[in-house]
Amino acid sequence: MVSTPRLVIAAPASNSGKTTVATGLMAAFAARGLAVSPHKVGPDYIDPGYHSLATGRPGRNLDAYMCGTDLIAPLFAHGSAGCDLAVVEGVMGLYDGASGQGELASTAQVAKLLRAPVVLVVDASSQSRSVAALVHGFASWDPQVRIGGVILNKVASDRHEALLRDALDESRLPVLGVLRRAPQVATPSRHLGLVPVAERQGDAVDAVRAMGERVRAGCDLDALMALARTAPALADEAWEPAYAPAEGPRPVVAVAGGAAFTFAYAEHAELLTAAGAEVVVFDPLRDEKLPVGTAGLVIGGGFPEMYAPELAANEPLRRAVTELALSGAPVAAECAGLLYLARELDGKPMCGVLDATARMSERLTLGYRQAVAVSDSPLAAAGTRMRGHEFHRTVLEPGAGPGPAWGMHQPERRVEGYVQRGVHASYLHTHWAASPEVARRFVEHCRAR
């Protein structure tokens, strides 16, 4: 049974202040000495970095499209084990999910799967009495979604607050917090959203501290905790990455990290470890060698386009990556990793493992994907079906090699990515918790070297 008190922080639309409120709540409750479990609905990698900074625990994603609805509660139980409170930040608007697929992957669906009360964050900057109609509509749209209260954001003045509270008295939903306009708490954004924590360092610490102070000053933390405790127990067993690997030495799997490669789901490293690997993180911006004994390499997503000159300047590491890949060692590269393995990125030399060039573009490629493995690789056998997510503003030319990685079936049919020797490189982000055999297969190939 999962009995962790929990709250889902949602909003009527994007840019209403969910991240500020959710991160601020995490920081404020953690400052009270509580063990807070941070979660994010959807595939986003960036917000969980701020959540982790606020709580000191790994930020974890709950994505019903990539992982399936049956895994949401078990993954939540895994992440929240032993915690006093779990805070789940929603995605987009409360009822927005995978395009054209109803409630799938929406915040509302995740809230229902977790049987968690929802706190609605409303941007009140351009309304007064209308806020009651908006809140009433969201609270009554789906009777299975329990909205337990409202936090008013971007409130201009005491007078404005009084008007909003008077209007909401008729809704019978409590106002659990009021946050005034505070631009000093804003976190910088760029082409794919917020700037990741790893790139901001001290500034990110200051931003999270300011969010916590703002929420602590403007919200009724006791009432929010009381609401969290109304969530009933879940009869779901926690997801576990447990696996009985073959006896023998643990192969070293090097995982790219640092400011250029910040996109990673916590469960991936846990699955690799459970499959028998020794996971060692390295920074391609700073380290000139791969970890000693590297038998396999994982290069996830991130922002190599922001660090192309620095990555290019680290010639010793680029040579080491190229030599490893040419030796046939297992290499799994997603999005940023794909670009790093290309011949060049925006005119800067990369590893040259793939005969392709990459460049920034104006077009945002974004959305869920259904995919089938086209070629056998250390990551997946041909015919393996997976769901994933694309999120980038770069273009790779050509987009697929002689042995493509994936055949895409949504929204259009195409092949994408590269499989050559032991390399599997693609724009597609996947969540291995949905397919643990991916990590097991990868480690088995590392062990076989």
C-alpha cells in the first residue's frame, strides 16, 4: 500500500506559474525538515532538475504515454518511498494530454491514477470575478478529478486579491495561497524552455530559494499539507529495477553528464545498475578521457548546440569516443548524443562517428512518437516496439543512415537515426522503465566485449 501524502499542482494553461509554485512548495516543505518526493507529469527533463535542487532527491517523471497508465502508480511509489510528502507538477493545462488521444498523458489522468487532490494555480493577472467561472469550469469538467483548492498567482494588489477572494467564495473551493507579481523569481528560458539547473549553478540555487520563500510567505502550508493527507492509500506495488545479472565483473557504462548533457531519467541509471553495470558519469566539457575500463557509453539529451565550441575543443575526448565506437562497443545516443556523434554541429567538429552534419533550425520538432526498431542493435532487437518523445530545434542531414534506428508511425511514417557497429543513435527519447529489457540487453552486450 502506498500512503504517501500527495498533491498535484496543475493550471488551466501553460505559463500560469506551475513550476514556480510546485518548486516553491517542494523547497518550503523541505525547509520544514520534511522528506519531499518530487515528480513531473510528462517527458520534460528540465523542471525535474529544479525539483531535485529544491528537495535533494531525484526528480522523477510520470509519463502515461511513454510508460503506460499501469506504471504511473508503481513509478510514483518507487520515487516516494519513505517520504513525508510528494508534490507532482503537472504539464500544460490540467486536461491537456497527447494530441488527439483524449486524456492520455494529461495531468488530470495522472491525478486520477494517483487518486491525488489537485491544487489549481490560476494566473489572475487579467481578471477578477471571472476567476470564479474559470475555476468552476475546471472543477466540474471531470467529476473524478478532485480539485482541492486554488493558488492565485500574479495578483497585483490587496484590492485585486479581495476581489478574487470574494468571487471564489461562491465556488466553495478554498484559496490556499496568493502570490504577488515577483519578476525576481523568474528563471531564464530559451529555445526549449527553462535553462537547466546544471548550466546556472549558483543562480539556480538562488532562484529555488526565492521560490521557496515566496511560496512560504504566500501559501497556507498547513492547509496544503492537510489536503495532501486526504489522498487515499494506493494498492500498488512499487516499481523496482531489480534483475539478476550474470555473475562476473561489472562492466563500466560511462554516462555523459555535465552542462551539455542534462537530460536523463533517474530510472535509466537504476536499470543499468540492476542489470549488472557499474555506472560512471563523466563530463564531455571537462574530462579528456572516458572512465577507466569503459565497456559501453550512454549519451543522453541536452544542449550541445549551446556548447559546440567547448565540445569541439575537447579533442582528446572526441577521439576517445570515436575509438570506442569504432571498436564496436555498445553506444546509446539520444538527441544531444546523436548530434555529438555527428561529423559536425553548426560548423564545429564533433566526434565524426556518424557521416552526418547537424545544425540549429527555426523549426521546433515536438511530440510523442510510436516507433519500431528497424535494425538490430545493442539497445533493441529489430521489431522492438517503443513509445518515445522528440523535442529539438536541430536538423541532422541525412536524418537516417543505411541502417536506421527507428521506423516512426506517428504522426507520419519515416525512418530515423543510425545503427552501425555497436552504435544506436536517434533523436527519439525513450523511458526505459517501460521496457527494462533495453537496459539488460545493453549491459549484456557490454559484458560480452
